[in-house]
Amino acid sequence: MKEEIVTLNGENGAKIDFYLDCELEYDGDCYQVLRPVNDKMGLNPDEALVFLVEEENGDASYNLITDDELLKEIEEIYNNMKEEQ
């Protein structure tokens, strides 16, 4: 099964490719768990980033989640989803 690639623009305008690990909903919002395709971001292969995805006029906006409490909630949902698979 081919993994879906999500391409985001980095701070310096460079495009960064991520594997879409999963998409989930929490408290009415959509989140995506993304893993970098390569190690340019300095993350280990088993590390991922969580983004809030907001749609506006057909365009998706990705906002990196840094709030520790929210990350814990998302991680719990993510782990439960993986256990069910």
C-alpha cells in the first residue's frame, strides 16, 4: 500500500514532504499526524508531528500543534486507533 504524501511549505519557503500517518477528529477539529519523508527536520523515523488542519475556501491550512496537553489528548486517540487496527 502506497503511503500518501503531504507537501507543506517550510518557514524559509522550502517544500517539505511528509507521510500521512493518520487523520483524526478531536473536539470538532481535524488533525493529521505526519512523519517526515526524510531526516532534514532532525526527527527520528518513528517521530511524528501533529497539525491542526483547517479548510478555508477550498484551501487547507496546516498549523503545528505545540500545546503539550492537546498533544497528549491526540496521542491517546492515535494510540487507541492503532490498537484497533
